[in-house]
Amino acid sequence: MPLAPEAARERALRALSRREHSARELTTKLAHDGLDRTVASEVVGELGESGWQSDERYAGLLSRSRIAQGYGPLRIRAELSARGVADALIVAALEEVDPDWLEIIGRIYQRRYRAAPVDAKDSAGRYRFLASRGFTSAQIRSVMRDAIDAEDEPEE
């Protein structure tokens, strides 16, 4: 049996009370529950106009959460984009948070790797790991170069 618009609104509000959702996520969730996709979009649009749903707020919360989990800018952008958040909102959310990406990647690198890479294979594995976390090539090269330089410094 298809979901009525009133029931869809209640279901959407319950979902939003548990956590933030992007408009696309919420529309998909309502359509999955049996509501026509056009009506689901209208319901989500009304919730957006009334302030219950906000892609801007969602982008900010997800960005801060993923940064705290140690993910880089490429991964965060991809995740937000996949969830239907507009590019302008993604850029604004990341600029608002304005993290020190080199400090974040350095912390992750130090926690995972205690010593400099032993060979090219080890180095490539570390690069792949950091790339899978969503860091840029420049960020990865910087932290790996710093780790190698720190290893080369003589102890006093």
C-alpha cells in the first residue's frame, strides 16, 4: 500500500529527529517506503522550506564528523556529493570548518606508522592507505617526506 503524504511527512520528521539527512537521502528513503518519488520530493521540499531539513546543515555536520574520524577532503567531498549535496554547499562546509589537513594526516600517519618506510613497496602501501582516507597527493607526499626527514635527523 502506498504511503500517504501525511504519513510520509511524519516518517520524514522521525528520520530527521534521529539524525540529519540530505534531501536526496530523505527523498530516496520515502520513495523506498512506497511514496511516489515526485510526492516524496515535494514533502522533502516543504520540510526544507520550514527548516526541518537542510543540506547546508547536513554538509557541515558530516564534514566535521568525518574530519574527526580522520578522513581527508577528497573523501568528504565524494561522500557529500554521492548523497546529493550541491558542490557549492560542500565547498562552503569545508571552508567553514577550515581544518589543518597536514596536521590531521600527520596525526594519522604517526598513529599508524612508527618508522619510515623500509622500501618502495612499504612506501606505496602507505600512500594507498592515505589516499583511501581521502587525502590529496600533495598532502600525502608532504607527510611522507616529513616522516623520512625526521628519520634521517641525527639524535642528540
